[in-house]
Amino acid sequence: MTDVAQKVPFSATEPYRFCPADGARLQVPRHEGGGARCPFCGRSWYRNPAPAVGAAIVRDGRALVAVRAHEPEKGRLDLPGGFLEVGEHPADGLVREVREELGVKIEIASGPILLATFVYGAGGEYGLAIGFEACIVEGEPRPADDVAEIRWISAAELDDLDFAWEHDRELVRMALTKEE
Ligand SMILES: [Zn+2]
């Protein structure tokens, strides 16, 4: 975050205070995790995690990892993928993200092989990671978009690498261990 006038504290876990539809001050939820109701329009607003998809792309016993080009966690490793768009199926979102980041078409092996909660960014936003194993079916991967560099890694290297999020390390481990 740069070029801001004021540093404003923000909690990713406390209830919303103002209605996104009309800006009215919301009521205090009746119980923890409950919705904050708007006295003006009647809507209730909840804090929910954001679903994010990731791929362990495997080829010849190695998995593709990406060096992050931007904050948060710039310079650390993660896997191709990202946050889902509204209404998007996780598999479609993953195919889209990988095309944007690496310029290749992937095929997803099966259903999700990893589910995990994680925290994202300086504001501590909560995410839900949905991890798949995939392989490239068209094109040769080249870093673009959010990716600075790509590397193909073996299971033996896994423990020494600087992953931004532990669930990515586990997803690679699951995908590569399964291959053996
Ligand atoms: Zn409202």
C-alpha cells in the first residue's frame, strides 16, 4: 500500500460497520459470526473467507512453482492460481488463472486434493485454499501477470523452499508423493 493519505486500521474479522449498499451504520450482530443488519435496507452482511484455487502442475516428477512478482509476499514462492471471480466454478477459475499467469492450457487431474484456510495480505484477510493437481496440455509456461519467474522442483527440495503459504508446500508434496 503506497500513496495513501492516512493509515486507517482495519480488521478482517470484526463485523462490517457500514452497509455496502447505502452506507448506513449497521447494527451489531446478535451472535459471533452472525450478519450485521442494515436498519435502512434490511440486508445482512457477513464476513466470509474468499475462495482461492491453486495448481500443482506436475511434469516428469517435478512441480512448477512461481516466484511472486507483487506484494503481498513478493519474491516468495507460491503456486499458479488465485482468487475466484464471482460465480466462477473453481476448475474454470484455475484454468483462467493459469492461462493469465503462464500462458498455457492445463487439464485438472481430478477433484480437489487439498483444502486449507489461510490468511492473505497486510489486512489479514481470510481465504479458503482449494488445491488441484494439473498438467499442461497446450503451450510452454512463461511467467506473466503476477509471476516473476518459474521453477520446476522435486519433492526432495520442498522443505528448504520459501513458500509464502504452507498449504502450497503441502499441495506440491501431495501431488509429487502420489506420482512416486
Ligand atoms: Zn443498507
